[in-house]
Amino acid sequence: MLGGMSKLRLKAGAKRARVLRGHPWVYVNELESTLPESFNGQAVELEDSRGRSLGMGLYNGRSQIAWRRYTTGKQPWDEAYIQRALEQALRNREDEPYRRVVWSEADDLPGLIVDQYNDVLVVQAQTAGVDASLPMITEQLQALLEPAEVLFRNDAPTRQLEGLKLEVRTLSGKKLAPAWHEIYGLKYYLDLEGSHKTGFYLDQRQEHFKVSTLVEDWRVLDAFCNQGAFGLNCARAGAREVLGLDSSGEAIAKARENAQRNQLDVAFEEVNVFDWLTEHSKEERFDLIILDPPSFARNKASVKGAMRGYKQINLRALQMLNPGGILATYSCSQHVSRELFLDMLADAAHDAGRKVQLLYQSTQPIDHPVRLNFPESEYLKGALLRVD
């Protein structure tokens, strides 16, 4: 798919547009005018108000984010460009069987997410340009990685903002059955076709292991445990007792199955985690508590309410820790900044009446790269706190 002949131009008054400082997005209200619908999904050049080129990007007039840059040059969005971008993405990553292969704008492929689960690739197309190019992209991925199957998880709600339909399908047309996968030495029964996101929280896989290295003969609480990855790693590392909590009955059933397969003694309960933390904060005590909740802030308007939720669970967790205990706490809400997250933790520590030390901060693994001029590429943040 070659770029269109027409160009886009920033409004004369858009001097503070983030794209002028390297950000890859341009909103529709920052443009002098839009293009006909026939250009949706195509590569289009953008100029500033003086006519100077700002690069090429994927255009979609249906979306509030009308233009997403993929190059500061003038390369067309074609087979040669996509091949080079995919090859560069692979060079930037360790050769692991379980990893993120492509992370959207951070890899100059706006709207393309590719996760690798051994011999299966899970692909998400979140922009019209990538969606239109999926046959070409899939061909390149097959040549580079030789997967046994490609699963298209095109069911993210963000596709609707691009005017795209929701669908889940495989390249072969056959149903992809759940299967056992071994990640960092533990086995998980993963339903890549039917589970949340692309089947597993690959962005936390290193943190699952890292937190477990802190465990001695400790009592551990894994709140919002999902499939039990944190708790299972802690049990393997020698924790005295591990309790996992989640509101999803399906997740709890999978976590129990995973524990049984790995021959690990972990208790799991299906509960409302907010309520459980509130009800048990006075009598329960743990040496390590892990808080890895789903995103509380789906958009900017929900940030204020999300921060109340984050503070509540972190306050309760801090109250439940033994002296010298550790809280490993995370947020995967893109709209919650690291500064806001740390401020919330400071407020929670004050209200809990606990002296708290920040041991380290965590972020995404290197296969989920963060662009410095694109803060939206960083969504995952975490902190390890010690309580006196």
C-alpha cells in the first residue's frame, strides 16, 4: 500500500502541537483540513504550517488521532518498509520463546502489536493502516519467525475508534485450542484465543520472577492474581504460605489448575478484592503483598476515580504488612503517570501510619520499549516498598 498523493498540514496556530517536539500523533483538531475518506488507512505526509515536512504517517479521518507517524523521512508504507521495521524490531529484542515482538509506535509500526508464545504469534491490528496491511505484515512475520499458527486478536475496543470491526480468527481458519506453555520454568494453561489481551501478562513475566527472589519463609498475598503467576513463583521460591485472590471465577480455576500442574501448594479464592482487603485489614498479616490490578483508568476522565481505588487497596495492603514486610504494587493504567502513582503511594503510607521505604521502581521489560518523546508508550509502572 503506497502513500497517497495528498498531504496534511498543521493549523497555523498549532505551534504547541506535540508532533513538533517528536510525538508521533496528530489529533484531527490540529489539522488545517482533513482528507477524503478514500485516504483512510493510507500513508500520508504531514507538513507544518510553513510547509516543512514532518514525516509520513498512517491517516484515518474517522479517528480523533488522525495521523500516526511511522517515519520522519518520506518512505512509503510498503512491503520494503514493513520488512525493515520488523527486522529492526527483532534485532532490538532477545531471542526468547515468549516475548513481545512488536510494540506499535515504539517500533515505528503504529497500531501493530505482536506477541510470541513459542510457535504461535498473536497479532493485534489497532489502526486502519495496519489492518489494511495485515496480509502483507503476516507474510513478513511468517518469513521471519516461521510460526505454526498466527492468531489475530482484533477484538480490542480501540478498533472501533478507527471504524474497524471486532473479530478473532486464526490464519489457518482452525480453532486454536488451549495448551500448556512453560514461561520461566513454570507451566501455564493458556487460552490464547479466549483470554484477556493476548493470553498472558508477558509484560510482567520478569517481575513475577524478580519479586519471588525476595521470599524466604514468608506468608504471601497475591491480590488480583489472575492466573496466579506471582503466587506460583513465590511458592516455588519457598514461601511458607501463599494466598491468591481474584474476582474472576475463570481466572481462579486456571490458577488452581496451574498450581496443580506445577505441584505447588497455593490457596486461591474468588472474591471481590476491594472488599476482602477492607474486611481483613485488621486481623490478617503478611510478609509480602502483591497488588497487580487491572487498569482502573480507561481514559483521562476516569483518572480521579482510579486514584481513589489505587489508594484504597494500597492503604489496606500497607496496614496488613508485618514490620519489615514488602509491598510490590503496580499500575497498568496508561493515563496514570509515574509521578501520580508515587504521590498516591506517599498519601497511602501517611494515612496508614507506616514508615515506608522505596526500594526500587519497575517499568516494562525491554521488549515493550518506551519512547522518550511518546509517553503513551509507557503504561506499566511499579514500586517495591518496605514497611517498618
